[in-house]
Amino acid sequence: MRRPLNYEILKYFTKVDKASANDVYLALKDEFKDHKAFTKANIIESLMTAKENGLVDEDSYTLINDELVVYYKASEEQKQTINSYIK
């Protein structure tokens, strides 16, 4: 049984230095492509919620094709917190 999408999004940040919503989308696409909530908009919302809850931080911003892309990262302490709750 797979974990819920939001859990997988958080766990992804325990394995990378930083990532954007698009990076998360591409990384989880094979596993969640048939999940109706698997959209970039929902991933962005999940990341913004995780930021507000102190589980990830915004790292940097860039414009790609006139679209603002936000990169997020998890510190070692945040990774430990994520890993303590999501096995």
C-alpha cells in the first residue's frame, strides 16, 4: 500500500537538497499519475502548507517561461521531523 500523496511529497524532501513543485511532480509521476489529486496546483498547495507548518522552507525563486518557480528545501532538523512522523 502506498503512502498518501502529501506524505510522499514530504518524504521526497528528505532525499533531495532542494526542489520545485515541478521537480516533485516529475519524481512522483510514475507512482501517482492515476491519482486525481496529482496536479501541480495541488503539489504547490501542499508545499505552501508544509512551509506554513515549518516542515520545509523556501530556498530560491526563478522565472522559467514567464512562470515564477519556487524552490523548497528541508533542513536536517526538518528532515528528522518528517522522518519521525512518516516511516
